[in-house]
Amino acid sequence: MREANRIGVIILDAMCAEVRAGTPTMRFEEIAQDLCRTYKVRPAFQGYSGFPYALCCSVNEVVVHGFPSARPLRDGDIVSFDFGVVFEGFYSDCARTLGVGAISQEAERLIRVTDECLALAVEEARPGRYLSDISSSVQKHAEEYGYSVIRRFVGHGVGRSLHEKPEIPNFKTGIFTPLPLKAGMVLAIEPMLALGTHEVDIMDDNWTAVTRDRKLAAHCEHSVAILHHGPEILSCSAA
């Protein structure tokens, strides 16, 4: 899984390096496909439940599962890349949100707080803690800044399958059966925050999820191994 994530992050870094106004989002799909061939790995998402692309590319009000397209990025947009690969039967999964050119202070703060939520959640991913500690840490920090936590989509285990148990909500669910975290688990932790409502609409392609009020959303994700001494982020960038 370390190698799957190492390769996945190299490809993600290459996409992030090309983020600029005027670039069609399909260009990032091309980069992903080309580098998957170079590294002899398979895109984790393409074909999963019929998803047609290697990359989820979500712009502005798109929360997750956006399709790459001919639409060019514009100055002031925010764009999230959600991407993974399969290496020798093991999956990686990682996401980042970036600004395009000069973005608003509002957008900049949303991205920063989403990243902070992820960092806080990772710190909870250690033996002796509970799954609910991860969920609570994200919700508490997000709501301190007045942001909504998306509820329709959650994090998950990851390993020999892209989505494994347990599901990892970014909010307290009211389910009181505690799930202890144990060494050996690998979790894909992925806060999704919105400026307005947490409600989403699914577009006609049956994949693209947008905020119902069409306000900005941000998404970030790491694959995290729980080891005896604490969490290890498998999807750290080498850049």
C-alpha cells in the first residue's frame, strides 16, 4: 500500500503542477492516464460502478465525483482532484483542493480549514481511539468556522478494495456503538466542507455531486495506516 500511494501521489503532484487558468480539466485526465501507463498501474476509479474516468475533477460547487471535460479552469476557481491507483492488487486514494490563480479570501479559508480538519482527523487515527473521535474532530473544527460538513459522502477503509469497512463519517451520527481503532487498519479519511448547506444534488450524469445552494465546497483526503505507534500518512506528497 505504501508503493500504491507513492505512485498515486507522484501522479497527483503532476496534475497539481499544471493547475492554471485556461487549462481544460480533461488535461488532468490525460496526465493521469499517461502516467498510469508509465508506472504500470491501473486507475482505481475508472470502471468502478461504471465511473468513466481515472480522475474525479470537481470545480467550485462540485463536491465530489466531477467529470473531467473541455471546460477550462478560470482565475478564481477552486478545483479538487480525487485520484487513486491499483498496484499489485492494493489501492491508493487521495484528494486535494487547490485554488486557480488569485482566489477569494473566502475560498482560501475554506481550503485551509478543510486541510486542517484532515490533519486533526489523522491525529485521531491511532490505537485506543474510536472511529467517532475522527468524525467529531472534523465536525468540531469545521463548525467552529461556520462551515457545513457534507453528510451524503463519507470516508472508508481501503486496501484490497477501493471501499472497505468501516465507513468514516465526518460528523457525529448518533450511533453509540463505539468502534475501536486498531493497528493494521488503513483508512481513507476525507473531510468535505461547504460554505453553505450540507445538502447536495446529483446531476444527470448520476455521478457529479453539487451543493444544493451552489456555494463552494472543498475536499481533501489521505490514506492513513494505523500503526502501533500512531498514524502513518501513506499519501504524503514528496514535492
